[in-house]
Amino acid sequence: MTFRVNPDCLYQSRRLPLPNGNRCPCNIYHPHSERKLMPISSNRRKVLALGLLVGLFSVNRLGAQNKTAEVAPARIKRLQPFLQTPTLIGQGKYSYWGFDVYNASLWAGEATISSDQWASQRIALELHYLRDFNGADIAKRSIDEMHAQSALPKNKAAVWLKTLEGIFPNVGKGQYLTGIFIPNVGAQFLYDNTAIGEIKDPELAKRFFDIWLAPQTSAPDLRKRLFAGN
């Protein structure tokens, strides 16, 4: 018996199950329709599940790599001494009372980062300012944000404020202020490409980065964008 082939038939070309017995809208008999679907074994299900997980990780990694590739090379070069392979995790704009303040970008040396365990690895938080700010005001605002998350003793707040005032310069519109968090050590800071100071107190460094990265941050939407779902 000879079977006719219809190249324009989706059911035949793609070997899809036929809707009405052995005939489809093209009115041609398809022998493959009599083949029964084989059940998927439990082992095969496990393999498929593992493949799905690997695929999701690959997509996440590829997404981070694509975002990094879109960034100006000068920004990546600035972070290489600290992160070796700087990878952009997420970014977002911070606005206050309708005024755009800065664009924030979170960097890591790996393609993934956990929002719960970010303090276990080196990261960089890059702030691209959209207006001018006084360095002393940045330091004061930082202490206020820390205190809002968890009360600071007055003497500790005074010491930390003095430390931050000695680091932060006056910032102009279009310039970058970058902090590099080093676990259990402290933090280093850059103003554009220039090193401007460091924090040698691990607790202060962690509390400073908590301003943006802790669950109790005053800017939860920005935090979500920085971690990009991680």
C-alpha cells in the first residue's frame, strides 16, 4: 500500500496526533497516527527536571553576561582590581519626592548572588549621581538610614559619621561614587576612578551596604531591581 505525502500538512510534517481517527483536514491517511505515545519513565522525568534547572541557571548567567556587555568598558575596568571579573547583577533608579537622585548598579565577581547571603562575597555598589550633593550631607543621610533600620548608640553614630565625612567628597551631577564591600574586612570607595578612602570596621561596612541591600531598606523596589530576582 502506498501512502501519499502532503508537505503542506502540519499534522503529517510535524507528526502530530490527528484530531479525527486516521484522517486530518487534508483528507490523507497518516500511518504514524497509529503509533502510541510512550509513557515517560521516572528516570527520564528526573533527567528532564535536572535539565530544566540547568537551563534556568544558564539563562540567569547569560542574562547577567548580556547586561555586563552593554556597560561602558571604562566602568568595568574601574572594578577589575576589586572583582577580577565584574558582572552586573542589577540596576535601578532612586528617586526621592519626585526628584531623581542617582542610578544604582550592583556588581559581583560571579554571575549570581543571593539576596540573603550577599555579605559572604565581594560586591560593588555603584551610584551614578543625577544631581549635585554635599559630601557631609551624604554621610549624614547614610547614618540616618542605618539608624532607621536598627537604632545606633549615640557614641557609635558619632564615630561612624566622622568616618564617612572623611571619605565622601562633594559629588557632581554625572559622577560616580562606588563602594566595594570586602567581607569581614571593610570597604573601599572610589570617586569616578580615584580611590578616596576606606572603612576598616566590618560592622560599619556591612551596615552601610545594608542601606540598599537589607530587607528593611527604605527603598525596597530599588533593592529588588539590584538583586534582579536573585
